[in-house]
Amino acid sequence: MSAPTDLSPEAPAVESGRARHPRAQVIAQAWMELGASVAPLSNGSGRPLARTSKLILDPLVIRPLQNPGLAAGTLTDDAAVELRERIRAAGPDLSAAAAWFLELKAARRRLRITDGNPQEKYFQRCYELARTAGSPAADAVAVAAGAVSEIAQSSGGSLLARVRQLLADEEHAAVLGRELDDAWRRRPASMTPPAPAETVAAALDECPTGEGSAAFDALVAGAAGTASGAGLAGEGIAQGLGLTRHPLPPLPRIGETASKRDLPLPFDRSIFERLFAALSGGVPPDLAVDAEGLLSEEIVRSARVWQLGEEEGRVAMLLGAEASSALEENGPARPTAAHRLLAARWHREAYVRRALRLPADLSGVPAAVVDDVRAVRRGYLRRLWVRLHGRELRDQRVEGRDVWDLLDGVLRSVVMDQRQRLKTAMTRGADNREATEAA
């Protein structure tokens, strides 16, 4: 594997008047110059989060529509200089936006709001606050509470309400049921051969650097995601990946009710449960689909390979399924950079090491968490599917530069959830001991 790209600000420029600079690398270099003040908007590698790029940098700072010279995947010397200067000039606003994001997240916790992704909901409002009010001041708590409350009220489930109305109509529900039966009966068999192992490995080697677009694009062009999911129709395959409780993925119901506390595994969800899980936190205002279109699209999506509608999402599932093999006891024989980084993140957790190396009764880790640790790949792939499905519903196409943020972010989410469950279990245990001693 080649040496990793130097992303420090002092990385030498290419000595050519016609040099081409990877756009992602230019952004990463300029971003890292901003320092720790933008950490809430950064990923674990110090680069801007995918949502930071999508919601703040591209539309509000770089503005590629108004500045087409800054939109290409590779930039000229002059364009690279201009892009760096735009990000540097926006540094104070970006730092203030990062501080506002912490304030809005704290307000969200105080108000006990759990719907939706905080980054998706608050990033642009935080940048607006940064531009109009500067950094958080003495009134930050009140301002943040007002902003969070306003966003929660404006993103109510009006589209989901219209979906429910359609499903409550017996005649319309019957039509949708026939559409669903027909879509599943006509599921095409994949004739695409599996992707070359070296192309998959190249994508997994390159994606942590933010430069995995070429290999990723090749996998998409070759329908590698579709080919990889063809085996999911085999008995026990999808079940083994944690996507269904059944030996074979069942025909989903249409449904008309859902609860976040009791959602089934991804492939076992009704059509309505799939929409509810992804959109109950709010619907993007620019989502160009009505309730009928939303239902019809979800029916078609459910009958596709990996039960995803876009090849980019299916390729991301292929890469996630391959990369997550590093989390199992017997990892891959020839690990890539993505394998190594995921395995390192996973095994540096003390509770993971104890759960894997010690008998359950000696590890100090609750049995339910031990079970999750030992079946982590299934939990990982479930979360990855949920994120990809949500992106499709919001028309957020996956690109090569997004892949590592997805793969790494899903594992971070799994770890944070398990840490919280471990903390809760230990707190309960301590409370029970105190109650026993006091009795």
C-alpha cells in the first residue's frame, strides 16, 4: 500500500503551473488549519464531517454553483488557492458555528428531543447564528432553546401524517398491497459477476484517506453492490448478517403503525415502519416527493437487492460487509486500511477486550452487552443499512468521499450505544447494592 497522503498544511505543492490538486485534499488541509475550534464539526481524522461539507461548506462557504471553478474533483493552482482562502476567511464563522452546535445539542438534551439527526437539523442554523450573532454569549442558553424548539415545531411529521391517511383508506391500501406483491414477484435475478477482490480492497484501502472515489466509482459502474447482494435471497444469509430474524427475507407488510421502541430488524419492517424510522425526525423541506410517491418508491426499493434503491448505497453495504469482518474474532487474511482502522477502534475499548477475553461471569460486562459485543458485525450492518436507507429517502447520494465517514461513524455509534448501556447497567447495579446494604 502506498504511503498515506500528507494532509498537513506544510505538504509540498506540486511544482507545475498546471498542477491539479484533489479538491477533498485542499479542503482537508484548509480545514485542519482552523484547529480545535471546529472539532464539533470534524470527524475523528480532523477532516470536516460529510454533513459539514454538505450543509455548511459547499452551500454556504464555497458556493460551487456561483463559483464553478471550485466544484471540480481536481483544482488548478489558482482554484486551490481561492478555495483555501474562502475556508480560511470563514474560519471565525465556522468556529462560532461549532460552538453554537454544542449549545443547540445541549438545549436538545434539556428539552428531551430525540427525533432526527442533530447535525442534519442544526448545522445550517448554527452557521446562521454564527453569521448574525457571532460566538455564543450570555444569552446562548435561551437562544439555543428557542432555535431548537422552533426547528422541532417546523419539522413535524406532516408528510408522514399524509402517508397514514392514505394507508387508513382501505381501497388505497389494497392498491398498494397489489403493487407490493407485483414488485416482489418481478424481482430481477442479478446476472452481474462479483467485483474483483482487488477493486474492493482498493476502495477499502483508499477510503480512510478521502481519496477512494476512483475505486468506489468503478464498483458502482460495475454494479458490484447488486452482485454482492444477490446471495441475500439464499437461506440464512441475510439472517446471519442481522438484517432479518427469518431464514429468508419476508415479503414486507404495508403497515400503518410504528414505534421507535419496537422497530423490527431492517428487512422485517413494514413499508410504513421504514418510512417512519427515517422521517419521523423531520422531512427535508426540499424533498421533491408527495405521500403517494413516497410509498410507491419504498415499495420498489424493498424489492431491490439489499432492499436499497441506489447502486451507491448497495456498494456501501458491500464495503461495510467486507470491512466489518475485521470486528469478528477471525478477521480477514489480508486486511486493508479500513479493516485495520475499524479493528483498532473496536479493540481499544476496555469493555470489548474484557467481554471477548474473559468468561461472561468474570468480565464485569452485563450479559446483554457481552452478547452484542460478540455479535457486533450484525449490529454494525443493521445501523449501516438504516443510515443508507435514510440517505436515499432524503436524496443524499453516497459518494466515494463519504464512505469512510459512514463506515467509521457507524462503528462509533455502536460503541457509544454499548457504552451507554454498560453505564446504565452498572449504575443500576450500584443502586441495587446500596438498597440492599441499607435494608
